[in-house]
Amino acid sequence: MALGRLNIVELTADSGARRTIHLDAEIRGLVFTDSGNLVVGTAQGIVVLEV
């Protein structure tokens, strides 16, 4: 079961820098790690985004 389909994510880092990420994938799960990365589980695989 998918959580939804993600197209654009806007993130703000602790430093205040904003990032826009374009990701066209069927999202299965989202997790923030202790090191500040965003791990995205998709139907196609896993993507780790350094925030």
C-alpha cells in the first residue's frame, strides 16, 4: 500500500537553507535519520536525501 505519489518536497535545513526536491515516485514510507537525512522508500527502491 502506498502513502501517495510525491512530486515536490520543500525542506528547510537547520541552517535555514531551503531545498526543493522533485521526486516522481510512489511513496511507501518516509523516515528522517539522526544525521538529518531523509530516507524515502518507493515502489522502485530506496532514496536517501541529504538535507
